[in-house]
Amino acid sequence: MARTGQSGVRTARRPKPAPTLGVVSLGCPKALVDSERILTRLRAEGYAVTGSYEAADVVLVNTCGFLDSAKRESLDAIGEAIAENGRVIVTGCLGVEAERIRAEHPKVLAITGPQQYEQVVEAVHAAVPPAHDPIFDLVPPQGVKLTPRHYAYLKISEGCNNRCRFCIIPSIRGDLVSRPIHHVLAEAERLVQAGVKELLVISQDTSAYGVDLKHAPQSWRGRERATRFYELADALGELGIWVRLHYVYPYPHVDRVIELMAKGSVLPYLDIPFQHASPRVLKAMRRPADQGRMLERLAAWRRAVPDLAIRSTFIVGFPGESEADFRLLLDWLEAAELDRVGCFRYEAVEGATANALPDPVPEPVKEERWHRFMQAQRQVSRRKLAAKVGRRLPAILDQVGLETIGRSMADAPEIDGTVRIAGAEDCLPGDIVEVAIAAADDYDLRGERVRAA
């Protein structure tokens, strides 16, 4: 774009200086998606984004409030941003405790809670007015992403209808609110068109998707599809990319999604938060309590999909957990042979109904059980990975260079293992290559790229 000056000489038009926003995003992938949505809106209004406190006109801290340790991390992050920049806006799950934030950090400019996108944008406008120039400040159709170009999180709902005693998410984010299926699929298409090779489907309870909308049908690609977990997974499988399913409660209808994995539509990967195996503890948690039946389902799933990878998380030290309960958990873990497992020591999170339960487990006992749990799972993981040595597996590349690192179908980014790959230096991040697996340790694989003949 050019303009003509008084002398008649055409001069290039310069863009207006953009107000600059720094972002600190804490917590789970769902919070990361919230940050992306906020940034997409602000970038469309002409704001620039920086990773430097010094270069930012204002800093936005998206907080986590799930565990007390996460709350402490969020408060420390707010304090660091104030010390380094001085102009800070707070949002996210900890935002529901505005008095606590202001008591520790009275200099924050504004505080909003989770999913309050409009209020966040208004707070940024008040702190640093936009200088939008539609000619120069263009936002790509997929929005602003904080993940690498080749993978993205796809959030399909907010909130949760479950009332687990250790969790305060429903009190923070409310009951389940599903996005209509055609909106989700349209976003997925835009991401694929922008170069995304892997979509990670996330929500608080992915299996319950669409319940609140009574599974209302919507049109996509000329066909009606119900707003339902299976139909969503089936449609995403038509996009020709890796589709990874997270936070899946093992409701009976999940069995149908295994069929999609068997035919290769979606990745043979399920993230199922089991939390425990003792029926007594699960009942106290208000969680499904038939883990014996779950072992039978896992076996059936693996018969249908031999390479199925199951990821899960567990809690040790829940109030009332006895040594017998814990040993039952270890026995179940050995029998289940889960591929990827995380474990948390129980925390008495403020506001959780579990805090009122009797017989709290002493901290030293929690610590000792956590170490025993991790040692037991390490042996399972080592055994399962050793069985992959000598095989050829596809891997998506996350880092290419002197050290090339990828992930197999059994590995989600940042939380699971990796595959270290030789001979792929001429590839690009996001490429999917075949790897001959040569070695394994407790959690990771090593191998060499197999070149096409």
C-alpha cells in the first residue's frame, strides 16, 4: 500500500505501532486453548505478542486453580510478572479467587475467571487500547496457536457433569457445555488446512460430548452428524491426519470408538483417568468402581487393536486409603499393563468435598506409596517398550537437527515418551516417518529412519 505526498512522490505506508502483549499460560491443555482463543481475538485487533516481559506493554497470566500446588505456582507467576513488568492482568481458574489474588498481589490491573473471554479482552483494551490496522494486522484463519505448527489441541466442550470428590473443576468451570459438532469440525478443517498433522481432542469428559445438547444433529460436508463422541471421532478420522483422544471416561459407548481405531481412522490411543482400582476408594471418590470388569474390556479392546496404547492417571493417599487398598491398586496396575501412567499424591484442594472425609493419609505414607507406585509402573513400561524393539513404527517428528526427536502413535506431546531417531536430518517437523526400533529404556525408544526403497 502506498500514498502520494505533496511532492507527488509515492511513499510506502507504514503500519501503526502495535501494542504488545506478553502471555504466561499455566495449567492443562484446556487452559492453553483458552489462551489461544484470547490471543486470536487480540491479534485480530492488531495486538502483537511477545515472549519477553521487557517488550510487553501488559502481561496476561492465565492461571490454574486445580490443586493447591498449582495455585501456588500461579500466584508466584503473577508475582514474577509484576516484578518484571508491573502491568498484569490475571485470568483462568484461579481467577475465581480474586480476593486471594489481590491480597497477595494488589497491583494487578484486572482479574477474570475461566472462559470469560470478553472480560479478558475488555481488560486488555482498558490497559492498552488497540491500534488495529486491518491492512497489516492479519490473523490466519486457524487463529493464533501456542503449539508447534504440526499439532494442535481441539477443545470440544467446557465444564463437567461429574462430581468427583477430589475435583473442583465443576465449581470453577460449571456443568458440561458441548460445542456443536459442525463448529468443532469446521475448526478442525481450518487447522488441517494450515498444516496441522495431529489433532489432540480434549475436554473435561470427552466421552460425554453432546449429552447436554441431546446429541443434536448438524450438517457437515453435506451429511448430518449427531453431536456425539463416536460421530465426532468418525468425522475427524476423515481428515487424513493423526487424531488422539484424551480424557475419555470408559462409558460403554467407548467400545464403538475402538472400531474406528481397528480400521485406522483414529490413533490407537486412549487417555482414561482411572484414578484408582480399589472399589472402596473409588466409591469414596465417587468414581466408577468396577475395575474387574474394566480389565475384561481392556483385554477385548487389545484383541481388536493389538497396538492400542492406554494412558491414565492415578491418585495415591486419598483419605481412607488403606495399605490393602494400595496393594490392590498395584496388583491391578500389573494386570492392566497400561502403557503410559501418571500418579499424583492426593492434595486437600480448597473447596473439594473430599476434605471432609475421615482418615487422612499422612504425608510420609503418601510419599512412600507414590514411589512404590512409580517403581511398579516403571517395570511395566520397561517391559512393554522392550517388546517394540525390532519393530518398525511410524513416528511424527517434533524436533529435527543434530538430535531428531519424534513420537510414536503411543505418545502424546509433553506427557508421554519420545522416539530418538537417527537418519532423519533431512526431514521437517511434522513429517511422519517409519522408524526401525533398535533400543528401549524405561519410557523412551531409539531407532533409525527407514528410507523408502
